[in-house]
Amino acid sequence: MSGTHGNAGQTNYAAAKAGVVGLTKSLAKEWGPFNVRANAVVFGHIETRLTADKAKGASIRYRGREVKLGIPRGNVEAVGDVVRASTALGRTGTADEAAGAMLMLLSPYASYITGQAVEVTGGGWM
């Protein structure tokens, strides 16, 4: 969402994501005449191991070091409260719902959709 709506404290991240949206729109215009579609999927808060409680212990190994994933416990609850209050559906999204949006764009039902940044946000940031 930072690339389409901005986010305080994430200027560099927002600029990079806005570049992806611009790239998507340009690709759609350049490749559309060849019947190639280009879309971006823009996610709100989706439940993943990166947004879960850090105390649950999810981690990855990077260059031989363990990197713990997640959000510190108190912040997980605060983030959840903000998401519930700021989305029309009043909850975070699931990985299956995120995948569903991508599957929809790949399906024949989206054959006339191109150059879009499709927001999968539960009605947040409207």
C-alpha cells in the first residue's frame, strides 16, 4: 500500500513500490497490442510469518545466521487493533485470500484487466 498511498517513515520503500506500479502501467501500454496483460497486486495487512507474533519463533537462516521473523508481541496486538479499525472487513487477510486475487487475475475472468494495481486490502485505505 505504500506505493499507491504512501506511508510516513517509509519514503524509500514507498518510492520503490510506486516504481513497480509505474512499471506495471507502462508494460501494459507497451505490450497490450501483443495481447499481453500486466497487473500488480497491492496487499494490505496479510497474515504471514512476517506479520505474526515474533514470540512464536518463526525464523529463517541467512548467511549462516538465524533471523527471527515477526512483530514483537505487544505490537502484534496494536497492529491488529489498527487493522480491524481501518478496514471495511474489520480483519487481516489470509495467505489464501492473497493468492485468490492473483488466481483471479490469471483466470479468463480478468482477460480485459491490464495496467492495474489491484488492491487486496479488505477495504482498507479507501
